[in-house]
Amino acid sequence: MHKTNDEYQLALDGKKKILQECQKEKNLDSCMKCEKLFKCEIRENYVKSVYESMSHGETGGFEF
């Protein structure tokens, strides 16, 4: 069962909110300034959600 565009957007919005809360908690305006940048599950989940929202769960390249 494929998600709808709205479901991808809702998932992305939720992951973005979690990411922003983490940044706020650490008093950062970007993950690039965080010492856990490459080992952060929150950021990894957000990035994955961005790709899924762009590809709608399909594998392969993106169409912009």
C-alpha cells in the first residue's frame, strides 16, 4: 500500500518538528554545528523522510 502525498508531507512535517526541537534544545540553528552530525538518528530519520517525500517511496532518481 502506497502512501498518499499528504501522508508523505505529514511524515516529513513530523520529522522536521522533532529535528527542530532537538536543535532548539541544543541551542543550535543547524545540524551542521552539532557534534553528533553523522551519528544522529533524528537527522537520519529526517533526511530519509525528505527523500521519501520527494520520491513517494519509489526507488531510483528524483524528478524535480
